[in-house]
Amino acid sequence: MAGRESFAADEWAKVVGSPILAGMAGALADQSRSWGSIKNSMVSAFALIDAKRDAGSSHLIKAIVAELETPVGRAMARSAFSAQLTGKTPAELKHQTIVALSSVNQILEAKAGADGPAFKAWLDGIAERVAGASNEIVLTVTPLQPRGSDCSTTLR
């Protein structure tokens, strides 16, 4: 089982940031302005929630989700790739995201052991879900519900 102890600090930061990168890769496939960004963020968040709830998620996936639930983990994830990704054109951003994900792949190959394939499949799934999100999110709000009523979000 791979976990934080399996990686050097800089490697762990990159692995923690990789779900965000995977979401960015998917989002770069569908650049439909701000609403697209909101939907893409929602889909990425749902992927993390799903992984947390899934009893079959690997130890590494659960460790990354737990890390991203903390302010320190989110800051670590953002800072891991910020120098590579800040101030780029969309084309440069797309290229740098691929480069960054390739570096994460190399880290996983070297350090993640048996958890590596499942983790990489999870990242692929995040990218695919985000890329396909443009027409797949349906917000259902029933009008005139009493305060405190739930809105439901459905991913098709």
C-alpha cells in the first residue's frame, strides 16, 4: 500500500495535486467559459467525493482525498505545479498540464507499487468526467420549496 510515507515531500505534493491536474486536462478539452469552469470544478469535486465513499478505492486514492480535504493539502496541491502553470496561454497550459501529469506518472511508476494502476485509472476517470461534463450536469431545483430543502445534482 502506497501512502505519504512512500514518497519524498516534493513527490507527494505532485501526487496530491494530480487530481487537480487531471481535472484541468479534461477542462482544457472543453473551454466553454465560466459556466464550463464551474461545471468542471463540480465534476472534479464529485470525483473526490465518490472516491472517498467508494470502499474499493485504493489506500493511495483515499490518502490523496483526505489530504485534499485539508487547507494545507489544498495549498500543497496548488503550489506543486503553480510555477509551471501560471501565466500560460491556453495552448501552453495544455502542454504544461500534460508534462506535469507525465512527471506524476513517472513518480507513480517508481513509488506507488500495486496502488499505481488504480490511481492512474482514477486520474483518467477524472479527466474523462470533466471533459464530458459540458452536457452532463443537470441541476434540479424544485421551486417554492421551504427553506432548508435540498437541491439535487445529478450526473448522467
